[in-house]
Amino acid sequence: MMHSASRTTTLAVPRAMRRPRDRALHVPLVAVVLLASIAVAAPWLAPVPPNQIPSDGLITASSPTMAHPFGTDPLGRDVLSRVLYGARVSLGVGTLSVALAVGFGGVIGAVAGFMGGVVDTVLMRLVDVLLAIPRLLLLLVVTALWESLPLSGLIVLLGLTGWYDVARLVRADVRALCGRDFVAAARAAGASPARVLWRHLVPHLQPTLLVLGTLGLANAIVLEASLSFLGLGVQPPQASWGSILGDGYVPGGRRWWLTLFPGIAVVSSVLTCNALADALRRRFDGRQVGV
Amino acid sequence: MTQPLLTVHDLRVTFETETGPARAVDSVSFTLHAGETLALVGESGCGKTLTALSVLQLLPDGGHLAPTSRITLRDQELTELAPGTLRGIRGREVAMIFQEPMAALNPVLRIGDQLAEVVRAHTEASRDEAWQRAVHMLERVGVPDAPLRARQYPHELSGGLCQRAMIAMALLLDPALVIADEPTTALDVTVQAQVLDVLRAQRERTGLALLLITHDLGVVAELASRVIVMYAGQVVEEAPVALLYDSPTHPYTAGLLAAVPTLDVERERLPDIPGTVPAATAWPAGCRFRDRCAHAWERCAIDAPALTQVAPAHRVRCHLVDEPERRRA
């Protein structure tokens, strides 16, 4: 599928020559799988339950020890366990909201590009308006309206504020594709508009959607962490990387381990997503995928 | 004479442009009978492809037909059909072969899928049946290893094989009319001959009518029985192939034929027709070919020539028909 997206014949390239390019893709790919496995396997990896408050009365933040390699938070909870469980929230919320954004943006963009005319104008101007609103600010205002926002609400909010770019770029792709001969040929063969769109155009959108989705994931992870850090995301006692960071940000002494470990988790997953998006974009080099 | 398969009457296509309406096709009329091959000849931009697209009612954005234009397939008036009915005709009764097979095939779909899809769009055939019909048709147009080729993507096939696949796609549902828009222009000379053979064989096999659009007079001589020469959106000459080649009457036709290289006459340089086609937004008054014509005189600047019958199947749009003594040697 990837190769056939280019119009020219792909020449057989010796394996050795392909290596550097493939490594740029494989390293972040392995890292993503690793991060996802950690999230899935959190219950087995975590030494103690993430919300367990010690019964021996040590309800205080302590720096890393043998018993608690990542230290404990002000409530005495094991930070390692909380970071592991936090991966589930951070990556889960990110993935689901991006799926929503890509799906919604993809449909809006495809419809606008395919229908053209008034529909296109109205939808794209709407996107222009929405793009003018700062995303974090909008999220802050909206999350502040809820006393306790359920996780599903957070996912929907992130999804509904993340589709604008997708719609724009998909629309541009569809417009360009509509001028290609194979679309005219499909019409001449009696294909209905729905069939042209679904069978002939949508397969071409995969590179764009994949790259934008991966980039969007990095964005969503940061946004979720930001909101949770401010106490507007996940609700206590649930652990997310952002909320652990927030737990460390209280007056009364430096607790570097509460910043370092969840910080590493956020940074590494965002970098991984960006590297993967970049590698995917290079992979689809024949195609122009806007960022 | 029996009822024609296709009747095009007073076809006018206009595009709205910034510099005013462009009359890209201007009052083109012709008929095509079953089993017949009609060639539309002319240089780029003279309206050949638009004429073909009009038949399928697939004009590009911004182009529209005049309300008086009539395109009749058997007894159906195509200009008045609902979009759904038209889709039923496209691909089933009227199919089109495109100029560049590599571009006209979807690069991300397997050849077999693209063909099977045409079957599935028009019939109740199952996925498997449609695939079988696709493979069978690929075999019929001479694609070697058809079952294997059907599973490949367009970029894995040569240009010639892709064009065969396009032809197979056009012939899948036994259309009565096939429009071939420059079917050989993008191909190597040796492959061109093969593709023409395939078209000829299929025409003999199914009795389909072929509307052949080309600027290659060699292809015309190979396949067509009748020729329409178009210039600047108008028909300038219509004649059976043999007659046209022996005695071209319109100076433009004569110029086109003279510009075909031959091996039996030694020439320093091929004669050409000076100048270019005028812009469709500003056709000159009088004869549109006047500025490039070696015979033109005052009348040509004032009086637009009409398409005149000069022999039973021979029509010409030129004042030389009335005043043959004006023709210069």
C-alpha cells in the first residue's frame, strides 16, 4: 500500500541501501509498542496498587528508596506504580481522542473537498473560525464548567478540538485527487459519488491520516498532562502523568522525583510520537503530507 | 438506413471564463451506427475530448451544454436523464478508454479490483463472480498471466498492459459504444500496434461502435470507417476514410494530411500549418481557419462558411466548395 501510493515504478533497492531509512521508522515504532505494552501490562508491572496509601502511617513524600524506586508522593503512594498506571490514562485518552479527531476531521474534510462549492466554503470557513480559538484556553474554559469531568468527557473534548487540521489537509488531498484521471475514469465507468469517494479516494488518504494522527497523539498527550496537572483533567485519586506532576507541585520542599519520572514519561512518549510521525512522512515521500 | 446508435445534434459546450464565455465546442452534429468506427481528428484544443465527455455527460467543472444540444443514445435523450440513470449507462452502454492508462488506473487499487468494481457497480454479481469476469476479460484482451496480473497494482504493469487493462475495463459489460480518447498516444509505437489490434479484434467480436478521438492520422487509417475533422470547436470536414485521404477538400484537412511523414516522397522538411488555433473566447468573424489558410480571400473574413454537403457522405465547411477556382495550387 505504501509503495503503490507513488505513481512511478518502484525499483528494487538493495536491502543494505534501505537500512538507514527503515531504522528511522523502526526505532520509534518499537518504542511505541513498548509504551503501549507498559500501559497494558501496568497491573502486572506495578509493585503495589497505584492508589494504595501505606497502612504503616508514612503518609508523606519520600525520595526514591529500594522499596519505592521512584519515591512516593505526599500521600505515600508509590510513584513507580502511579507512573505505570498513568500510562494507561495518558496514552489511552490520547489515542481515543485522536481516533475521534481523525475520524471527524477526515469525514468533514472529505465531504468539503468532494462536494466543493457552498458546502466546501461553509465548512472551511468554520474551520478557520475554530482554528482562531486557542485550543488550551478553550479546553480550560470548558473543563472548568464541570465539577468532575469523566474520562470519556475529556476524550470527547480533546477529540472535538483536534480535528481542524485533519479536515483542512484531507480536504486539500481530496481536491487534488478529484482532478486525477482515475477519478474521471471511475465516473465514466458509472461509479456513484459515494463509491468514488469511498473506493477511489479514501485509500489515498492513509498517509495523511496516519501522519496527522501520530502528530495529534503527541499533542493530545501534552494537553491531557497539562489539564491533569492543573487538576482539570483526571479526577483524584486516578493517576495520570500530569496529575503526578501536579502532586509534586505543592509548597514545602523540592520533590524532584515527582517531577522527573512522570516528566520523563511525557517527554519520551511525545518524542516517540514525533519521531514516528516524521519517519512516516519520509516514508511516504512521494506524497506531500502537510504538517 | 437503420436507426443510429448515437446521434449528436447541435452540440455546443461553453465555459465561463474571466475573459468571457469560451465556446469550446460549437454546433457539432454527427451520427454513429452500431459496428461503425468514427474518428474525431484535430489538433489539441479543438474540442475533440469535450465532445466525447459530453456524450457521457461528464463535462469538467464550469462547462455546460447549450439547451438546444441533443445527445441521443438509441432512443434515450442523455441530456435529460437523471444522474442515477446516467450512471447506469456509463460503463454499461457507453464506456470510455482514456489517453494515459497509468493515470487513469487508480494506483492504490489492484487491477482486478478496479475491473471487478465496474461489474459490481452495474450488476448483482458477487465479489468472486466479478473478479472472475475481470480475469476473463483481461485474458480476452490478451493480457498474459491474467490471474496474476489481476492481483497486481498498476505500477507493476507496463504502459501497454495498463492500456489493455483499461480496454478490458471498458469492454467488461459489453457496451454498445466505446469512446477511445487518444488510446495509443501515450504508448510506444510497437505497443500502439498491439493495442489497435486488440480494439479491432474486440470490435469484430462484439460489433461495438467506436468513437475514436485522435490526432494520429495513421491510427485513423487503421481503424476508422468515417472521419470528422474538427477545427476551433467546429466540424470542418466529414468524409469516409478513403475519400478523405484521397481528396481532402478543406485546406485544414489537406494540411493535416500533408504533415504526415511518408517514406515514398523525399522531402527536406515536413510541411506544417502556420500559426495556432485561435482562443476559444475570441473566435474570429468569418472562417475560423482564415488566418492560417493559404487560399483565404476577402469573403472568408466576412462570411462564416456553412457545413455543406459536397457528396453523399461528404460535408465540408469552406467557401472553396462554391468557388473552387479560388484554390491555389
